[in-house]
Amino acid sequence: MSKTYPDARAALEGVLFDGMTIAAGGFGLCGIPELLINAIRDAGTKDITIASNNCGVDDFGLGILLKTRQIRKMISSYVGENAEFMRQYLSGELELEFNPQGTLAERMRAGGAGIPGFYTATGVGTVIAEGKDHKDFNGRTYILETGIVADLSIVKAWKADPSGNLVFRKTARNFNAPAATCGKICVAEVEEIVPLGSLDPDHIHLPGIYVHRLIQGPHEKRIEQRTVRKKESV
Amino acid sequence: MPWDRNQMAARAAQELQDGWYVNLGIGIPTLVSNYIPEGVNVTLQSENGMLGMGPFPFEGEEDADLINAGKQTITELPQTAYFDSAQSFAMIRGGKIAMAILGAMEVSEAGDLANWMIPGKLVKGMGGAMDLVAGVGRVVVVMDHTNKAGESKVLKACTLPLTGKAVVNRIISNLGVLDVVPGGLKIVELADGVTEAELRAATEATLVN
């Protein structure tokens, strides 16, 4: 059975529904599943809960789904670069569950690994710990965090083979690996699907068992903060 | 004269020890990498999934797939390794990172840190800061001693939502260096030309000898 689909719309056929939970890869605008996000906008799915470190910017990435009001709730660690996000949150239109970044990553990893909860010292003594089970281990206090299992994962990788084995590139790996594992269905978009056997099995970052559907396509890969240095004259 | 941003970063760089893995926060802490003393080899961790963070790229060589935690384009080094976010915070939570240098909105005399939100006004999020302060070996905060109105940001107790409780080891402000010790804060060093009386006047927290 081939995992390869012709485009993002086809790859999302039958897996979207109102009120669903989606785990998305990406950090800022780096390594975001931009093709799948656009297809979810076109599908018009509503009341979505999205677990993603950030929510894009106003006109790119997950910010697009904020603009169309398709998102009911975000589970994120940082929203600083998105004015519309802050506006919808402060006006009460958007629900926001702040998760520390490492807690969010581990919640996804745990959910994908069949671990329903784990204890962490992150957030102890802060609002994050309110209402959560506290337990001491070796004289230190930890709080209980739960694994995330999403209805759907959407991730972006650099290359894939038709069996769904994924290779990421540089810091674009970020949340894509843990997010991919925690979805009941995972759809991955890549820049290139290469023939079976052309990826070194020792160099696979995420085994294809986690990936159910696959598309390739051109990516805009927008840069959020372009910082450079001048070449010193010789 | 109080220290400026670059002087604070240069002072913070003196905290680095050879062989350490270090995480630098956004803002002034990022500038610390410009002042790493000669002969001191540190590996910079970027919590979005990289060890061995290099300088900004030359113009035209930016790579959208290669950014730091502040979303700025950067470069890799010969010793660079990439990994995913779960792995990144496993090494942070697991105590493998020797030190984090972070910015702050407020710090208390007990070492409490607030740097992620101002209720009703500014909602940014904690990013990786809560994980860092709970997981790394040592936390150094770089901050202005007072706000624009001249009010102390070095307090008896933080007024803003906390990033971590009793997590800060050392404060490097524009007025000097203070350590969190039992009973309050201890003055370690004064910025060039700043008197102890000036630092005391700008500090609400209890100062102990």
C-alpha cells in the first residue's frame, strides 16, 4: 500500500472533522507543514485544538487558521510574534493553554510512546503547576504532566522515501519528530520523495511506522528574523 | 556609569568555564557569545534543536532551516549536532547543560524569576525558560536593575507570574553583580563608577553581607 498522495487536499481526505485535535511540527516558521496548513484552511474544519510550539505569524503558517477562526484552542509555549493570536486571546475568543516548551515536546513524545503521564520539575511553584499532582522524588518536588495523543499530526520533513521514512534538515527537525509520533494519523509533507533504497537506513531520523500519508511539494520556507553579518574586507 | 548592554554581556561572559555546554536566552544574553574569553571553549545550545551554534550567516547565505531559539538565522560549526525538541529538553531537564544566561522582568531575593508575561498587557509565553531554570546547573540573569520609571526590578518578592521559584544563582545588572544567598542577596561586584549606595538605593530586595 502506497503512502504517497498527489497533494495536501487528497492526503487529508477523510481525516478532518470539527472539534478535532491536531499536533503540528515546526518552531516559529522553521519546519512548518505549510502545505497541509493551507489545505486545512481550504477544508474549513472548525473548532480545532492545535498543539504546536508557536502559531505562525499573522499571514503565514498556523496564523492563517487563526485569521479564518478555525482554531478554538492552542496548546503552545510562545505566542510573542503573532499580533492576531494575542488579540484573540486577550479578547477571550481563543482558548490558550500555555505549556513550557520542553513539557510540550515531552507530552507529544510520551503520547506517541504510550506513556500517559510523566513527572517533571518544570513549572513547579508557577501557575503551570496549579491543579496538577505534586510528588517528591529524592527530596525534590515534581508535577504530573500528561501525554498528548492527537487525532492528527501534521509535520514537515526534508526528504522521505515511499515507505514514510523521514529525514529532516538542520533545525527544521524541532517539534516535527515528537509531533509525528503522537497522532493517531500522521500526514507528512516533504520537499522531495526519493526512491526506496536511496536513504541510508542508518540516517533515518524518523522511521516510517509513524507516518501514514505522504506528500511532496514546493515550500516557501519563509525566514522570520533575517540576521546576517558583513563579510570583512580583505 | 552603569554598564550598557554590551558591558553587561561582556561581564556575563566571564561566568563561562572551559568545556561547558551553555544556553543563552534571547536579548542581552545572546550578545554574551560575542565576549567569550580566549581559551574558553563553550558549546552553545539552542533549545530548538542544536548544539554548537555558530555566528550569524554572511549576507546571502541565510538558511531558512537554520535558526536559533530567537528565530534568527545562524550558522553551524564543525562540532554542531542537530536533534528534535524532545531530545533538546531531555538534555536540559537531565541536567546536562551547565548554565543558562537569561533575561528577566523581575527577580526576588529568594531567587524567584519572572520573565514570561505581564497579566492583561503582554502575553509572550515562557518558551523554554521554565524548563531551563528547572533543569540547568546554574542560572545567571542579566537585566536592568530598575524599570523605565526607576523602580527596582530586584525585589523582596516578584509581583509578576513566576518562571521558576528559587532558581536564580546570580544577577548581573547594569549596576553590578549580586548572588542569591541565604537571607537575601549579596553584592559581589559594582559596575565601574557605580557606588554601593547607588546599588542599594536601586534594590528593593534584602541585601546581606
